[in-house]
Amino acid sequence: MEEEKKYETIKRLVEEKGNKDRAAMTLGITHRQINRLIKKYKEGGKAAFVHGNRGRKPATTIPQATRQSIVDIYRTKYYDANFTHFTEILAREENIAVSESAVRSILEAEYILSPKVTKSKKKRIIKELEAKKQQSKGKKEADEIQKNLVAVEDAHSRRPRCAYFGELEQMDATPYEWIPDEVWHLHVAVDDATGRITGAWFDTQETLNGYYHVFYQILTNYGIPFKFLTDKRTVFTYKKKGSPSLDEDTYTQFAYACKQLGVELESTSVPQAKGRVERLNQTLQSRLPVEFRLAGITNREAANEFLNSYIKEFNDKFALPLHNTKSVFEIQPSDEKINLILSVLDERTVDTGHCIKFQNAYYRLLDRNGSQVHYCKGTKVMVIQAFDGNLFCTVNDSVVYALEIVPDHLDKSEIFDADYIKPVPRKPYIPPMSHPWKRASFQKFADKQTHSLASAVSF
């Protein structure tokens, strides 16, 4: 898995001329090692990333008898020592020379925790013990350890800001009465390292459209971030039971867009884990309604336009200066690429009239000359609704067509209206076929989304 991650990261870095600092942070290695991996990739391709010792047992493997001795010695003689101190005692008093990391691994495998253990590790051990209880293995031992781990899940440790600008974007949507008698949802993203608002958009509900607008602002103003952190109880993990189509599955659509840009997407059910955006929501709820009243804002369109200038002023006043923080944003994509990646994808079938139905309307397929293309009934197509609203579709994962709506009625009659003018086929813009739009690729990605297995979600 580690080899595959290195290969995919370096492949993307070389092919798209990406950010070496970001790749180094992703893999946890130095800039010099990144250069070496680039050289390996260019010389040997994927085969160069297969480790020579794959399948071999490490020469430094600690014998099972020694591992058991370490556990017994700690339990009987040095049970109150932290693992660093215990490692020193083993070498000095017991003549057992092993590394601290090996000692830690051996003891934690037996659910023995250091007095200096972190709360997050305690929480992980709790989950392991619960699983162990369900399997009816070692129940008594688990109960004894459980006594020292009471209410850990209720504790939320303070953590430092991320080191780099663009390393983590916390994202959320908050409903509020921003103007009198009007409740809107403010979709907002804030950079964890600097506290800078990187995108904000009002919508009537918490929607994919709202988050896409925030994503669009980030991409056009800063570039491609490293990771998003969202609320697990929002649309990001919600798929309505019995949803008739994938275009309603917000998580899959947003996650697929992130995948195309190489952005990691993580969700959490703990508000404190994304405390920066939670506190930002409270700040904006106390400030924006006053600013709207002073600016005479009375509708959502004007509010979204007002946000552009307000965010700049807010960042200048409250965010940390960018010149003190190193950026790991990837290069800004082209406007065309952003428009096509921030799209909604869904599968449809050609009907008897050689058209497809999408959002309660019928569309015909047009080629680059503006002529209708006819496919047999039952042909599967992938409908693409771009960020700017234009509609396209792909057929057989090989060709892209523009979609043109078929009106219910003609405006004028060729027979009875003297001023009737026969429409001239227009040559629509049709983007080139690309991998993200392949129906098989998207369907494979959608099938892997475990959230879609859930039948209900509580809010």
C-alpha cells in the first residue's frame, strides 16, 4: 500500500508538474528523497517502486520468547514506568537491547498503555476492546483495562494549527436568519493554519451547489488544497434512502471531484475536531447580519456579492499573514478544467425517441456540427452537468455530445406563421473526452462509497 501511494504521488507530480513540497508532506519524506523518487520513476516506472525485500521476513524480527519476556517484566517489575524509561531499564538491568518503538509496539499489542499515553490512543484502544468483547475473547482482561479509560470519548484535546497554508480546509454550512425572516445556509471554508476564510456562499439549504461554489472560490483564488475536513452529519455522508439517482448523492459527487484534483476528503461527527470553522460560524452570525443591515442587503444574490469584499476585509483583520506561512496549494487549474470537474454526473438511458430524460425534461444529443445523433433505445449514457450549467453526455466512454432541450411545443408553425424562420443548427462547444467522465470509472467509484449502504441518518 505504501509503495502504491508513493508511485501514485510521484506519477501525479511528474505528469502534472505539481508541488514538490506538498508531495514531500504527503509521503512524510524530505525534498531530496522526492527528487530521488522522481528519478526512479522516470527510469523504471512503476516497477521501480516495488521493494526488494517484499515477502521476506525482516532480519531484525524480535523472537517471540523475547517479546513475551518484555511483557512479563513490565507487568511484574516496572508496571509504572513510561515506555522510554522502561526501554532504558531493559538495556541496563535486564540486558535486553531493543528500540523504544519496538517496546511500545509489543506492549500495546497486549493492551498495556504507557502512563503518558495520549487520549486519542486511549480512544483507539477502547474501540479495539469493544470489538474484542463482541468476539467474546479476553472479556475479563478488557474489563480491567477499561477501568482506566473511562469517558475518553468525551474528551477533546486541544491541537496546534496545521503547519502549512492549504494543508487543511475546514468546511461547514450553518443555517441562520441572516436578514429578518430569511433563513439561509452559509457554506464556508476556513484554512486551519492561518484562520483565513477561503470560500463562502449562501444557499437556501445545505447543498452540493453551495459547497461547489466554495470549492470554486478556493480553486480560482488559491489553487488545489491538500485536504478538506467536513461534518459527518451533513450532506457529505447522507444519501436519501431509496435515492433514484446518483446526482442526489452529494458525498459521491463532491468526493469524485476531489479525487480528480487529488484532494483528500475526511469527515468527522465531533464538532470540536473542526473547531475553527465552528467558531468562525459563531463570529459571522454575530457580525454579518449587522453588516447586511448597514449595506441594505435584502436578498441572497446581493448577500453573495457582498461576501466577496467582506471576506477580504475579514481576513485582513483576523487571519494570520500569509507571508509567514508556507503554502502547499497546488497550481491553480484552468477555468475550463474547474468548470468540468465541479460537475454533477449521473447515468441515464436513451429512450424510444433517441433522447434522454434529465431533471424532468427531454434532451437530444448533438455532435460538434450541431446535428442530432441517434442511439438505440436502452443505450447507457453519462450525463454531465458542468458548474456553469451546460449539459453534456458521454456514450460508450469514447465520445462526448452536447445536450439540447426538446421543447414541449414549438413557438411558431412552419405552415401557419408567415414569419417562421427555420432554425439553423448551431455548432455547440464540446469539450474533449477525458478519464473523469468515463461512465465505468464513475460507477466503480460510486459503488465503493460505504456511506450509501446506510439506510438513514439522524440530524
